[in-house]
Amino acid sequence: MLKRILKTLALSLLLLGMALPARAVSQKEMEQARTITAFWYLRYANDGAGYMEDGKMPSTMTELEKMLKETERANLKAFKAVSTPSDYATWDKKKLVAYWGGTFFNSPGLSAKGKVARRRVEGKLNAMTVASPTAEAAAPAEQPAAAQAQDGAAKAPAAPQPAVAADAPVRETARAVDSSVAVVEEPEVRQDRRGGSGSTWIYIVALIVLVGVVIWLVIFASKTMQQSESRHDDASDDEGRVRRRQPAEASSAALQAEASAGSSDGEVRALHREIKGLREQCMRLGEENGRLEADLSEARRELDALRGRLRAAEAVASATSAAAAAESPRREPAESAGSAPAPPRQASPASRPAPRKVAPVTEEVEEPREIYLGRVNPKGLFVRADRRPVADKTVFVLTTTDGYTGSYRVLQATEVIERCLENPDHYLAGGCTAPDLLATEDATCIRTLQSGTAIFENGCWRMIRKTKIVYE
């Protein structure tokens, strides 16, 4: 009986397992797709995250977080804020790529720069290998019915018996019971066929005794199992105590080594932060130097203009004084009151002073000069101004004649064009307009349709009107 019950339960579990459909996207594949999306989102969200591509491509989010710096960890919070769908077990590869390569990037709270990684994520996910969903035929309903028909009335719902039958002594006991019951039932059938006998009660008593023996054997087996488990637990506890004592010194040494390594890592991070601060300070000093040079050149131009005005004023004053000196001898005071004034003396041509020649005042015309500017920050200011192009910094060239206003355009240099096409959102978005500023996949050069306008105020060049460009 017990054996038949076990067979029936095993057959039901087998049919239930066959009826479950196979999943297409496993949890491991979903985690890998999420890790790929997070990797390229963080890479595009920060221009300084190029170090991520130097290491090995992570396959889980735990491995990804180990290789991130502080900026990427902060950007990862926005990524984790987007909830992951729970019905991915029914997805195929097409739905997986459609979600992580499209639907996910439409979620609110994500960085605009990070959304540019949409195409890169689609390419990486298409390269993944995802099992196709297979439809398994449902188990026919006739098999459970046939199993029930074979078992017949002998099937009994005994809940605690399958758990006890897992042990070997209990199974042997069940076999003995089945055999004993079979031995007892056969004489009863024979007696019934013979027409019955008065000894039937003997078999009933024997059956009751056998049932009692079986119950006693089951109780004895359960107690034996509990004792063996308790002994095993005690032995494992003793072994654990011994093992904990042995590596005590090794763990203390490891802790010391980790502490020393942590201190050295802390010193290295402190040095990196100091180097970063010095670099930023050098950049600020360079910008301040550029502004001071611009102020100095402007002061020199104003000084030259004032000198020219001073020379012109001196020339006019000398000419006026000479004319006044020439007219003063012609006038004489009257000899007495009431007498007619004496006629003025006519000076001879030889005695007249020669008039001075006044040099014409010529205004200096300044020649146009070029100033090389960096990118435009969100405040509309050019981050730097140099007399010569600077590698990895210069983006625009400005032409000015007075040092106060000028027109600028994109510098036509190979290095500048390649850098701008690689990251147009960083270098061109602040100072340029285009039909599609981010569509630089097939572009090789940048043509300026209309130059932009900038003015010099408060020691900085400020953008007034953006330049219009087009990719070719």
C-alpha cells in the first residue's frame, strides 16, 4: 500500500513538471542584460568614465559596482530607481532587447547623456544568446486517471507516511507490512472460497498484532533517526569549534594585512584627490591668466588711443597760441581820451611771423585679430580664451577688431573636428545650432553656415548668438 502511494505521488509530480512551460529568458540572462544596460548608461552619462572600458566586461550588477567610482555610483542610483519588470520569464530575445534598448530609456529620471547609449545597448543585447521559448505538450488527463484506476481502493491519503518512508529502515518496515498483509489476506480469500471457517478471527488478531508491530517499528525508526541527527549535530559543533580555534591567528594576520592595505589605498586616494585639486587649480589659473592678458591688451589699446588724442590736442593748442601772438602787436592803446585812435601799423611782410604747420591727426585703424576659444558652459560663457590653439581644449576661433565684440566659428582643424564629432553634446551644444546636433554617425567635417556673435565683459567672452553649422 505504501509503495503504491509513493508511486502515485511520484507520477503526479512528473506530470506536473511536464506540464510547466519552458522559460525563454532566465534570471541569469535578465541580470546580464540589466548589467550591460547599466554599464553603457554610466559610460555615456559621464565623459570621464572611460576607465570602465579598460577593465573586463562585468556580467552581474555586483561586479559592475565594484569597478565604479563616486560619480558613477551617484549616477547608478537613478538607474536603480527604475523598477525591473517581473514577467520577464515569458519574454523572448526580441522582447528583452525591446525593453532594455528602448522602453527603459524612456523612464523618467535618467540622464540625457546616458540615453545616448540606446544604440550601443541594442547592439550588445542582440549579440547575447537567449534560448527560444518551446511549447511542451500538456500531459494528457487520462494518465492520472489510469494511475488512479490501477491503484484502486488501495490508495489511502496518509500525509505523514511519505516523510517517514524516506529513511531506509522505514521502507523495509513498510515492505514487511505489505508482505504480512498479503500473507494474511490470502488465507482469508481462500477461506472465503471454501465457504468460510471459524478460524477467521485468528487472522484478524494476527493482523492487529502486525499493525501494532508496524507502529512500534515506525516509532522506533523515528527515534533512531532523531538520535543520529542529534549526534551528527554535536559532532559538527565540536568540529566547528576546533576549526574556529585553528584559523584564529590566521584571521588576525589577515585583518592586519587588510588594515595595512586599506591604509595604503586611503593614501593613494588622498593623493589622487590632491592631484585632481591641483589640476583644477591650474585650469583656473590658466583661465585667470587669459583674462588678465586680455585686460592688459585692452588697456594698452586704450593707452595708445589716449596718447593719440593728447598729441592732437597739443597740436591744436599750439596753433591757437601762435595765432593769438600774431594779432597782439597790431593793437595799440589810445593816446588820450577823446582823440581818434591811431591807425594800426602795417607790418611788413618780412616782419610777420610765419604760420606754423599743424600736422593732421590720423586715427589708428586696428587690424582684425583672432582669439581661440573653448566650449561654451551652461552660463553662456566661453571656458577659456587663448592666443594660439590648445590641444583637446580649443573649439572655436573668434575674429575681433576692437577687442569688445567679434564673430566666432568652429575651428577647421582635424583634431578639433574629430573631437567635436565624437562628443557633440559636450563641445558644440553650448555654442552651436544644427538640424540634428547629435546625428554625427556618418559625418566627417563641420561647415559653418552663419557665424555666431560674442562680446567681452567682466573679463570673459560671452556668447550672444549661436553659430549655425551643418554636418557633411
